[in-house]
Amino acid sequence: MESKPVSKTDGSDFPPDLSYQSGFGNHLASEAIPGALPEGQNSPLICPYGLYAEQISGTSFTSPRKLNLRSWLYRIKPSVTHEPFKPRIPGHGKLVSEFNQSNSSLTPTQLRWKPADLPHSPTDFIDGLYTVCGAGSSFLRHGFAIHMYSANKTMDSCAFCNADGDFLIVPQEGRLWITTECGRLQVSPGEIAVLPQGFRFAVNLPDGPSRGYVAEVFGSHFQLPDLGLIGANGLAAPRDFLVPMAWFEDCSCPGYTIVQKFGGELFTARQDFSPFNVVAWHGNYFPYKYDLGRFCPYNTVLIDHGDPSINTVLTVPTEKPGVALLDFVIFPPRWVVAEHTFRPPYFHRNCMSEFMGLIRGGYEAKADGFLPGGASLHSCMSPHGPDTKSYEGTIARGNEAGPYRIADTMAFMFESSLIPRICPWALDSPFMDPNYYECWLGLRSHFKPGSRRKS
Ligand SMILES: O=C(O)Cc1cc(O)ccc1O
Ligand SMILES: [Fe+2]
């Protein structure tokens, strides 16, 4: 087998027409060389082509079958062939996986951030990643973290491995070409990628400066939500989740580094080969991507504003029925048709906490100040809703507003039942908007006792 270089500087070795397998939660199989998967058993004495068999488990061995996640990887050398892990020097300093008073603080104040600048100095995906907020603990296997990234450089001769949890990556600017042990994914803004706990991956930035959001969950995995009374179809369709085909590189590359996030700290281990040496794999534990443009939204067709849960793409449940550790919800382009209804999101307080981001366009409830690449956080029971301009504009248009299409937009929400603590660099960030509260101060009283107006 011919050796291929492992160091990718511009991602130009990604073909434009990558093909994928599909199906959320399916049991899939893929061979980069025909016959590389053993037949009839997972761990033969000698595997085809002299490969090593290695299992990666995303759930305990004894998890119930319907939740059990594992894959078998057939690789040129096993992952264990590396030098000892050492703390990464220089350290990272802006990643948190166990939220407590020493690393984060609490405020019920509604927070909003402007889009962060793209970096000026060379910064890859790992160095560009920073934790904004989160709750719980990767050690106790219950919790979540919300990160953002701002990067401009392809990862060079190194792979990232997150031992703490699953990453759901939402690129906002710049494509991500992600090499994983299961194969390669091309992810554009408007698509998302899920990198489950433990998979090694490397991020190429073919467009250079790139920015986005990451939700990380500890101890559980993303699932499709139940559809209940919607029926058997709708929202995100299982077949639209795309999974890499096996792809490998067989090269000797001294000094290849595995960067392992473990308890929020980074460790490095040297090895002399690429970790992307899996010639074939099968199983139901794998990275995947999804195009948010494929989402089939359901919504109000007569009156009132539906709750945002109707737009759940993926959920991470807790043991309590209907209570999520983390929901990933989108606000996609759609028709708005409700009659005699205040159509934008209502004023509300929620026992869940809501982190929002904007991939493109504007957001229905915020006429100003919530920008693509920016973010907001409305924590448990902190009131929020349409800003003054959105409210007054909606009232001014009145009940005569006919059906209209909210076009060219894609906002999203990470919603959690846990209460997030906020990291100091996010609170002190120059991109935090200290005047956010002012967007609601103009909401004046329209109360006129004695003049009950029928809507
Ligand atoms: O606060 C937000 O903007 C998110 C949101 C949107 C919506 O349509 C209804 C409720 C809700 O929390
Ligand atoms: Fe909300």
C-alpha cells in the first residue's frame, strides 16, 4: 500500500464528492478494501489483511440493547500503540468539564454576546475552542458544556479525542472537513456534525477563518426525539443523517500527536502513525452529520405560537420522562400563518435554560443585536421574549398581516434542564453586550382599563 502524507495544510485532499452511508442509529458496515471485514465474528484469531480488531464502546457493555452503542474497527495498528499521555504544554486553560465555583459563576441576568472576532494568529480547532457555560460534571457522567470556537488553521499532524462526552458541532462560518476514524465528513454552515465520545478526529479548515458553536454532553448520547402525535414522519428524518465510509491512510509519521480531552484538561501522546488507519468498521457507534435544510418543520396552522420543542432535531434525555439534559432545537425558514395571534416567540420564563446561536439571517424575536455568530443565554426562570422593536412592529402590523415566509434564517437553541454556570472569559469577554437588558426597557404599558379590545 502506498503511503499518503498525513499532514494536511489546506484540506485539498478531500474530494468534493465524498459519499456517505445513511441512517440514524443504524447498524452500518463499511470497507475501504473489499473483504476487510471479518465474516461471522468480530474478533477472529487473524483478521483479513492482517488488521487488528478494536472495539469502541459508547455505552456500558450491559446497557439495554436499544441504547447499546459500539463499533468494531479493523485497523493497521491498534490505538494503544503510543507513548504515555503527558499534560499538554502549554495548557489550554479555557475548557471546563466540571462546573463549580472555582471555574465559573452564576447569574440570572439575561446575557448576549456579539460574534467573536476571527483569530489573527494561527489557531487550530483545538486552540480556538473555549467553554462559554455548562453544568454538571464529566467525571460524574451527567452534565453538559457549551463551547464556541474561532479558528483559522487546519490541525497539523494531530488528532483530537474527547474522552469527556459527545460533541455536537454547529459551524457558523467556514466549512469543516473532519477526518475521523470511521472516515471523512464535509460539514458546511447549515449542517451539523456529531463526534461521539472517544472518536479521534482532525479538523481541516478549507475556508481558513471559521467560527461556530459546540454542545458537549456527558454520560448520554444524542437521540432523535419521539414524534408522538405528529406520527411516523416529520422533523429530522433518520435517513438524512450521513455517516462516513471507511477511509484510511497508511503512513509512518513520527511525531503524530493525539490530544486527549480528559476531565476538561488536555493530554498529549506521541505515536508514529496516523490514527486514521481504520480499513473497515461495523457497528452503531459512529460520527455523523445532518443538513438542517432537510428538517421538516411542523407548526401552527391556525392560532397561537407553538412551543419551540416542536423543532427539536436531536435530544439527550434524562431519566425523567420529557426532561432533556440537552435539546438541540432549530428555528428554520418557514411559513407563518397564524390568525389573530402574536406570532413571534412569546414573553416567557422557563424552568429550562436556553442558550441560543444564529447561523445566518435574523431571528424573529430580536430586531437588533442578535447577530450571526453571536449568542444569548436565558437561564432558568429569567424572563425574556421579543425585544421592543419586534413587539411594537408586530402590533403595528396588526391582525391583517397575511401569511408570510420567514426566509434566509437559521437560529438554534441548546436547551437544558440543568442550570448553567458561566465561564469568566465569557462573562468578561469584550463581545459581551452589557446593554442587552435595554432591548426590553422600551416595552411600555398599553393598559387601558375600560377599553377591552377584542383581538
Ligand atoms: O426564547 C427564545 O427565543 C426561544 C423560544 C422560541 C420560541 O418560539 C418559543 C419559546 C422560546 O423559548
Ligand atoms: Fe425562550
